[in-house]
Amino acid sequence: MTDALQIKDLRISFESEKKKVEVVSGVSLSVPKGKIVGVVGESGCGKTVTALSVMRLIPEPPGSIDSGKIIFDGGDLLSYSDRDMRAVRGNRISMIFQEPISSLNPVFTVGDQIGEALKTHTKLSNSEIKERVIELLNLVGIPAPERRMKNYPHEMSGGMSQRIMIAMALSCSPEVLIADEPTTALDVTIQAGILELIDDLRVKMGMAVLLITHDLGIIAEVADEVYVMYAGKVVEHADTRDLFASPKHPYTVGLLNSIPDLRESKEELDAIPGVVPSPGSYPSGCRFQDRCPMVIDRCKAEEPPLSDVGTRHYSACFRAHEVRFKD
């Protein structure tokens, strides 16, 4: 299957108190055309920074993309000039950011903000842009689009604001959509509607979706395959069904065990002991060693590579074949 986007051995660091700290360490992932690929992990694992690097939105300084490649349409986005990147960003690759309320400009109507990308990347007339904005609002399920396009962000609910962000991202019919925590702070019913909308639009438009989230429930709902990140590295990659049925990394097992189960009555939820190590203070060897119930001496001396442990299933664990999970 042809990939719409490939990230190869990406390394990103930030300057902190005159010290350079690596926050993404050799991440590689692929997003096939027409598929939804999920990236999951705890806060601070490098998910969002990886996504921002695709859009070339890492602030430099203090950040820097030290090495790697981001392949799109046969070219490396990291080698593009600022002018070339502006032609891609928001046009062929779009991104839905976290917290839609803070991402929308409060002094412009939502119609003006949706139409901005069309003015930048197309030669449509003002009347054609208005028609396209109304079409997009209909597409994302906003009622009375002719009236709503004249509203300001503060006049929209959280769910409607998220739909506006999706309309903005889809305005130029992108080939790749990056959705960073697209349902954060929304209630469960609205979350379900947003996820269904993204999946429906993927099918209608044939675009690839890179879905960034900390919620395995969202991954299970819509993703075709998933990458699990921990402390700046990919520790497991598999088709979604295989990952949930038979995880091959202790960290993934810990994440799955922490999901609440309505069938069981527990006073406390299962949790992974300890805390994620801070960038710049990662232990030698496996970065999960201090929290892992399966740790051995080799884990402390060597860093496990991401290795093939099954059909399209990869794990960065020396004891991957011993990992067991009971759902």
C-alpha cells in the first residue's frame, strides 16, 4: 500500500537552560493513503512535537529538528524552503490543533477564518469562497451555515468550534490530515460525533489521517493501525486489532490495563507505577525499565530496538514474546 506520509528516524531537541535536550529520539512511522494511523502515549512522550514537525511548526529556537526525513509526495519536507512549505501547509497537509477555542481568532468571523486558506491557496472569487465555506459548514454538520458563518468563535459551543476547525483543515481538500487530540475537553456524545465525522470525511475524500491521542478508546474506535510512544520513542507498532488482542510491550499492557472496565467493581484503577522520565534524564538501556514489571539486567545495559515480533507487529522489548495480556 502506498504511503501518503513517511517519517524516518526523526530526532528533535530543545534548548533548556543552555542545555540541549532530545525529546524525540529516532521516531519512524508511515501513514498509508486512505487510512487512519493513531499515535498514542502519555503526555510528554513526543506525540505532538512529532506532528508539529510534519507541519514545520517547531519553533527554532529553542527547538531544532536535528536529523531524519519527512517524505511527502516523493520529497523531504525538511529540505523545503519556507515558501515551498507554505504551499503545502494548510493546503495539501492540514492540522487540527488541540483546544479549538484558543486556536480560533476571536476578532474574525468563523466564515472569514475558514475562507482564509482558500484565499491563500486557490484562485476562487469572493462569491465562490462564500459558496465553498457554506459547503464545508454543511459537510461538518453545522446547522444554518449561511447564518453561522457570520458568527464569532465565542458564539459557538465547544463541539461546534471543533467542527469549525475541521472545516478549516478540510477547506483545500488535503491529502493528509493531522488531528492532535481532536476530542479533548468535549463530552462523550460530542466526541463520538467528531470521530465519526473524521472517519466519514476520510472515506469521502480519500485522505490519510494521523491521529494523535492519549486515549486508547479513541484508537480502538477509528484507527487502522497504531504506534505506541514512550519517552520520545516508538515502543510498539501494530494493526489496531492485533495490538488490543495481543500487545507485545509491557508499557502497552499497562496502558490497556488502566482502561476502566464497567464489568468490574474496583475501588482503584490499575495504574503504571512510577513516572515518565524527563527528557535529558532518560536512563541508559530501555527507557521504561524503572516502571517495568518484566525488567532484567539486559534492559538496563542495552536499548532494545524496534523488532519484528509477528505479522506487521513490532516491539522494542527484549522479552516481547513473553508479554501476556488478559482483557
